[in-house]
Amino acid sequence: MARKRKAQRKRTNSNIPAKGRLRDMADQLWSRAVRDDWGNECAVCGRRPNLNAHHLAPRHHQATRYELRNGICLCSHCHTFDADVSPHLNAAGWLLWLHANYPCLHDWYTGTVASGEHRAFDGTTDASYYCDVIRALREHVGEDDFDTIVGVRFGRWLEEN
């Protein structure tokens, strides 16, 4: 029986992974940095297992996608299933909770959305953009996490270029 080959992403050159892989690396680094910033515990209930980094302003908005202040650490229960505070189940309840518990973060989010700042991206998301994002996120994660996510060889290439 023939094995089905996994589709390969196109690479920009031999040293740089494909743009989709670069985006995945940047997302993983952002997630790791947000969870580290929040002490690796849920901001709502304090649980430590099954943590997610939640974007306050939706992640499809490139202007704020990789800003650390656009993230909060939530356990999978509070993130997705809690009817009172889940940003995905109860947006109004989530905003009330955020305002009561993290007013500065709430004010940043509401101000950013009201001003349209989260939509103010005018660049291109090419390989160079993602390399810059990865370089910027490097200082917010541990060396071991960075090497695991990015890889030692590509990490060295980023340092040299």
C-alpha cells in the first residue's frame, strides 16, 4: 500500500522555512511568551494545566497579533467552556470580568478596538516580516523554548542575518 505524502510548504530559500511555518513559529513563540508573562497559570481561576494564550483583539488583525499585551493566559476550561467568563461563549461576561479584574488591560483593549488601532496594519506578511517578529519575540521566551520552537539551525541563522 502506498503512503500518502504530506504536502510540503514552499521555502523562500534554503535557510528560511516556508512562510506558513514561520507564522506557526511566531504564533508558538507569542503563546509561550504570554503564558510565561502570566506565570503559567490561568488569569481567571489560577489553574496550571492545559493553558492557552488568548488574543484579546482577534488574531487575524496583524497590527496587534503579536503584541504581548494583547494576550492573556487562560486554562482550557475558562477559555472555552465556562459560561460566565469564556470569551468565546460569553463576550459580555468576559468584558465585565476583564474590567473588574484587569482594568488596565480592559482599557487597552477597548481603546484599541474603539480607535481601530488593531486594524492599522499596512505592511506585508512575507518571510521577512515573520523573521522580524520571531527575532522580537526571542527576548520574551527562554532559550530552550526558543530552540525547541524555532530550531537551533534556524535560530543561528536569525542571529547572523
